[in-house]
Amino acid sequence: MHINKAIPDAIVSSYLGGQWYAPDDGATAIKSAVTGEVIAHAGHNACDADLILNYAKKVGGPELRSLTFHDRAKLLKHLALYLSEHTAALTELAFHSGATRSDSKIDIDGGIATLFVFASKGRREMPDETIFPDGDMEQLSRKGTFVGQHVYTSRPGVAVHINAFNFPVWGMLEKLAPTILSGMPAIIKPATATSYITEACFRLIVDSGILPPGSVQLIAGRTHTLTDHLTPQDVVTFTGSAQTAGIIRNSLNVSDLTIPFTAEQDSLNATLLGSDIEPDTVDFEIFVNEVVKEMTTKAGQKCTAIRRIMAPPAISRHLIEAINAKLADLTIGDPSLDSTDMGALVSDRQRNDVLAVSQQIEKHAANVSHPKITETLRDLPGAYLCPILYWCEDPDHASDIHQLEAFGPVATVMPYRNMTHAFELLNRGQGSLVASIVTHDPELAREAVLHSAPWHGRLYFNNHLSSAEATGHGSPMPHMVHGGPGRAGGGEELGGVRAVKHYMQRTALQGPPDLLQP
Amino acid sequence: MHINKAIPDAIVSSYLGGQWYAPDDGATAIKSAVTGEVIAHAGHNACDADLILNYAKKVGGPELRSLTFHDRAKLLKHLALYLSEHTAALTELAFHSGATRSDSKIDIDGGIATLFVFASKGRREMPDETIFPDGDMEQLSRKGTFVGQHVYTSRPGVAVHINAFNFPVWGMLEKLAPTILSGMPAIIKPATATSYITEACFRLIVDSGILPPGSVQLIAGRTHTLTDHLTPQDVVTFTGSAQTAGIIRNSLNVSDLTIPFTAEQDSLNATLLGSDIEPDTVDFEIFVNEVVKEMTTKAGQKCTAIRRIMAPPAISRHLIEAINAKLADLTIGDPSLDSTDMGALVSDRQRNDVLAVSQQIEKHAANVSHPKITETLRDLPGAYLCPILYWCEDPDHASDIHQLEAFGPVATVMPYRNMTHAFELLNRGQGSLVASIVTHDPELAREAVLHSAPWHGRLYFNNHLSSAEATGHGSPMPHMVHGGPGRAGGGEELGGVRAVKHYMQRTALQGPPDLLQP
């Protein structure tokens, strides 16, 4: 069996200083997640830091800063409209990363939707100006001859976005939208494994001619010494593993000059079945569906996917059966087929990583996966992996299940004694991107906020009154912040204009009122 | 000559876990800045991290979080009122740090005023609640059954405040006010050189009984391994040199868990005489007065003090003469005398540091100090230092004058060719706490914001219409943010409720509307 499409031979080029650079002898071969065949080459030896930074700072920055927030918002809208007409080709390409059509909807359509939301926020919540006021005027004097006003201004630097493999399009666009709106040019470094999809989307952006010259550059392959040349007016963002984030963070700290760094790391996200929910109710079903969706969408390769599932002990066995029943019904296989529910992991290496972490988890938890699931994968080539469900009876004494992330279709069910214990377990992840709770109890919801919100970037509540319109445990919305404390990286993205501010500098202006009118 | 007061023999104790710990054989002797005699001992070997962190997190945190923002604001107001009655003793003690009566007004009265402002902001700009909403509800669905709301909640950790020697009271209180308002307990680590003043003020806080048990602790002496025991829910703030900030920043980065760190480093702050200002006008006089005030207040030992002075070349000579004339008129000496305009540096070591940096500056700039100034100090003991004024004719090719900070009464005048060049020079500090401009020209002010705001935490404009009520180039106001990018540490303090948010976690709540009502 092999993927139902022609094998591409993608040349993943970089776009630096306004020029395309094809792969050379420094290139890496990229294999299809589905067939195992080489489908692309990415990377080259040409990565001249001065060339790249000058193009961004001397061409792109001044161009973008000469536009108002409304002008920039319009660019984002035009870009979103343009990309909307080219999603089919990107989806075709993405099959080779193991992504199904609905996986790519999240990545590609989700990325374009993010552009639309930022375009709209920029028009509605920012002024037709280049200076963004923050808060009201502060009366610093009795007679009012000396006052204060906070403003955000555009940093005369560049944003370096180091992205993860799992969302080759959304990952680029969700960071690019606030960056462009802030007036900052961007340098995008996609993860090599899926860089052929990012490059195809990036090429559309360049071909569209919508963004001013110098606004965007793409580095396929290694960044070499680029980060050593950054200054405090630049910004580095990173999405990926905690380990790599630590390496970058330390490399930026070598000088006295603090370079802003935002990390969004994977995390041990959890979901909680409220103590008020009975089995075999619509709410119970909603809970099961969210778990299954999070385990299988993108084959579990989402930073926000559910890794830990908490339920009252009396219900746990029943819950495991309900999850397994749904998982057993899914079709796993060729992502290009409409009948497929779950595709492949991005690479053999990724599958091996997930299996290695699963073995660690198995020291503390019993494998309770449905036997039927394993069978369905026996004859498939490519980086397929069946969903694995664990049951951990004593989550208090099993640190590994709260710390080790298997970045695939793997989750662990565990019991909680009471709500205080449940919140403690939620927080044992040491900082997560998201936790979700199915409940109808406003008091439980409020207690969850007080006890667990400080440990999470997002708290998601759901029940049968909201489920028809709920956006999903694992879907970051452009309106709401995405990121989390501690283990999740301590960073923040999205959240409408909140994200734009991360690329600008807040300054306190003080003086006579007539000089502070922007 | 010696200080006009009795010599104290201060025992600088720590307050840990609700107990006082007197100095032991691990103590450091502290000398008077004025007489050179030993006046205090600080530090001890007892610094049990578990004891300290448990007292903060298991006693102080829950106590504070059980109060609403309004309750906590009232505590700050009571504390401010209580401390207001005890400023005289603190001022007496501070003479030994070289601080004049008016220096201590900034430190002590300024610190208390900060408490009052935060008390008022907490009452007026925060709810009588424990959850702080951020922004409006976001409509995430058509029918409105699923919505979003951002909130800030109190972190269940502790704030560790590592403070600088120059503001022993303000430095403690300006950080304590937002910390308490956020619902977080604090551990305060004063700089040893002036820890006897901080301890005296801290003792008043404890004696007042106003703050709940566990809210505050004081570490006189070294913190030993305290920071190794911190978690992502804790916060570390630091005020001091760029070098020490770098050491702490790296020590917090050893694990995967990101611990928030806010640094406020000294910086190469600048002031600019607008091209529209003629010599011998009221505005010119205002400019000269600000320069002299910044050079001599606290003997120039302010993170915000003016280090670089920019003026049109045609006026520069005249400006140097005007500054020197004012400096020559000042009385430098015993800080306890009302007739004294400028006291001593905090220690001999500090004076030696300033002189060493001045020698570096002198390689690029001519010493143009008035000869009379040097004479007045010839016979004084203690850590006195006369103001030193430099003239740098070619600031474009003298990196050191934009990078090296002499943390004392030292500043360098330099010419600018046009406003673009002037803004470039302002920004050469690579990130500063504050830059000030004397001008009447709104267009110049706007250009300054666009070109220089990204490089500065604060931009301060002044002229004869505002000068009567202006708060001073070097005075951080509690209403306005304090901090700066790059060289200044990349941190942010103060700014009203903006500062409170730094001690809280922002979380995106999503769900059915009835579950998101706090």
C-alpha cells in the first residue's frame, strides 16, 4: 500500500535578501511519512546573517513602519484572501507529512482564519496610526501641565520565528499576523521535516506581492550563526520541545543585552471529567469525543493535545471502555483517502520517540488499549502508530506521567479523589498550554479558575449547552492567548492585540499635554 | 570633620519564617559612607530555603489570596499611613549611606507615596474580587453559547526581590506594593551596603502587624541556594548591574521550567536639548537644572540619572559653562547638614568603581569640570566624589561613552548634527530606562517617539509650560512603567496595575457564558 498520489520531488529553497536559494550539498533529504520515500530536499550553505538582517531592518522594517495599523491589517486581509484560493495544492502536499484532509483544514484553513481575525482586530481595535496608545492619560500634576501616557511603538528590529514541524502553515501564519501588524519584518525558520509545505505556502506569499519587500524571509535548513547577530530590538519566538527552547534561551543570554524570547513548548495538557457528570449522559459523550479527537487529530502531534485524563474512580473503567470503543471504530491509514480518520506520524524518528516515551509511561501505568486497534496497523508501511491508552491507578506517585510527553496518539487515564485532588493533578504538569473540564457546575468552574488558572495558559469548559459551538480543547483561537507558564515555556502568543504588543515596545511618555498628542 | 550624628551600631537581622535571625559569624561589617567607621553588621549562616519558601507559600500566599484586591489595597494604605509616622528615624540612619535629607525624601517619602498610589489604583482600577478580568468577553460563536474571557489570577508562589543599594526603602516598597496587591508573598533581599536602612523600615512593617503572617520575609546577607528551589509559579526581580542580572538570569535557566525574571539594570540614560531651544532662555535654564539635579541627587547613584547630554554644537560650550557654574555653587559634604546639596557615595569601593570607569571615559572625552569643584572636596574623609563633566567631540566613534556607566556624579556632553543624529545618539545606549528632551516642538516630540521610544522605557518631555509641575527626569512615577529594553534589562516595573499583572498569570477562559462569570 502506498499513498494515493504522485510522489513530489520538492526543492525546498530559502528566500533571503529578496532572492531564492536552492538546496545545495548542505541539504537534508526529507522522506514521506506515508511511503518512506524521499520526497524533498531542504537546506543550503548560504545563510549570510548580514544579508538577511540588513534586508529585514533596512528594507522591510522601514516599509512596514511607514504604514498605519489599518494599512497593515488590510495587507493581512488581502493575503488571507489570496491564500484561500490556493489551499488545495497545500493539502495535497501535506498528505506526505501524514496529515489527513481534516488535519490540514486545521493547519491551512486555520492559519488563514488567523490572518483574517488579526486583520479584523487590527482594523477594529487599533488606530489608523503608527503609535498605539496603552491606557488612559495619567494625571501626574494638579494643574494638568504635566501628564503621562503609555504608548507602544514598533521595534526597529526583526522577529525570528523558529517553528515546529506539526503545523507547517498555521505555525508560520499565527506568528506572522501579529508581527506584520506590529510593523516588524519576520524571518521564518520552519522545522525541516515539513518545510516543503511551509515553503510552498511562503512561495505563495512572495508570489502574491502583497507584503512590502523585506517583510518576510525564509530559512530552509540551519540558521547557522544568525541568532548571534541579534540585538535587543529583535525578538525570537520558538515553538517546539522544552529541551531545544532551553538551548536557544541560553544562547541569547550570552551578552548583557536582553533579547526578548518567547517560547511555546509542548506540555502535559489534561482534561477533567467534572464530578457532576454521570456516565452515559450527553456530557459524558462530549468528554469521550474530545479525548478521542485530541488523541487522533494530527495523530496526536499537537502541543495542545490531551495527554492526561482525570475522572472519578467509579467512572474510570467505564470511561476507558467508552474511549476504546470510539478508537476501535476509527480508520487509520492513508491520509489522502477521505475515509481515513487518522494518518501517520511525521517520521519514523518521531514514531520511535513516541514509543520510547510510552515505555517510560508504561512503568507507572497499565496499557489498556483495545486489541483491535493494534491489528489495523499491522500491514501498513510509513510512520503509523496506533493510539495507546494507559491507566494509572496511583497518579500521586507517578511523576513521569505528569512530566514525560509522548508526542503522538498516547494518553493516560487517572482517578481523582475529590475536586481539590483533581486540581492538584491538573497542576502537576508544572505549567501547561491548556486544561479542559466538562461540567455544569459554576462553583466547580470558579474553583478550577482559582486553583488551576495560574498553571495554565488556557482553561476550556464544555458541556451539552456549549458543545455545538465549542471550538475544541486543542484549538488555539486567534482571539485568545496561547502559551503557558513553566513547562509550557512561559510564553504567550495570539490573544488578538495582546500578541501584537509582544512585538512592540511599551514606553511611558511624560510631558506637557500638547507634546504627547500622537 | 565627621557626621553630625551619633554612630549607630546596627544589628541587621533577617526575618525568616516569622522569626528574627541576628547576624552571626557569617556577618559582613558595613562602614559609614561618611566617617568610614563600622556602623552595622549584616548576614548569617541560617538561610533554610525550605523554611522560607514554606512560610511564604503555605502561610503567606493563602492568607493574601483569601483577600480581595480592595482588601489588599487597604492594607497598603494602612501601611503607608503607619510608615509616614516613622520617616524621621529612617532619614537619620540614611545619613550614614551618604544620603542628604532631600535624597532620603526621594527614597523614603517616595517609597511611601508609591504605596499610596498602588492602594488607590487597587481600589479604583481593580474589582473587589480575587480574579482580575482582562479585556472584554470574546464572541467565539455565532449563537453565543461558547465565549472567551481573559483573566489574571494570583500565582501560588513567592516573589523574590533582589534590590539595589541606592534606594534601600523605595526599592523595597515599589516592588512590594504590586506584589501584595497581586496576592503574592514576598522575600526581600536588600543590598548589604544599605541593608541597615531597609531592615529598619522592614522592622516597622513587621511591628505594625498590618500585613498577614507570611506575607513578607527579609534576607540580610546571602541568599545561599534559595533560587535553586524556585518553581515556575515564583517570580524573581532584580535591580542592579547588568553583570549580576546576567548571572541570576542564567542560574534560573538551568532547568526546563521557566521562572519569570524581571531585571531593571542601570543604563546610559540621556538628555537632549531640542534644536528649538536658544541659550539663556527659561527653557535652557530648565535643561541645565535637570542635568545638575540628576548629576548630584544621591551623588549620581540613580539608575535613571543622566549620563549623556546631547546639544547642538554651537551651544555646547555655553552649556558646559552653565552646568559648571551651577555645580560650582553647590555645597558638597556632610549629608546630615541642611546646607549640604550633595552627600557621599555609598562606599569607598563604589567611589573607586566610578573613578575607574571615568578613566575609561576620559580616553574618548575631555574632562571639562570646573576647577573650583575639585577643591571643595580636598579635605573631606568618607566616600565623597566631586561631580565630573566630560566633553566628547566625536560621539559617533566613542562606543565607551554610550556603554560604560560611571554610577556616580559623572556625565558627558556631546554634540549632535541634526535631529536624526540626535535620536541615533539617544539610542546608542542600546536600551535605557529614560531619555529626556527639552523642547516646545510637537513635531520634534512625535519624531522622538517614533525613533527613540522603542529604545527607552520612558521618554520625558519638559519646557517652561510644564516645568513647575514636572516630576523630574530621574523620578520613576508609580503610575508610569519603569524599566527599559536591552541594556536596561528588558524588564518593566510600576505603571499602576500593569505592575500587578507581572505577578499574576494571564489565562484564556473559554466555555459556556454561565461558567465564566467570576
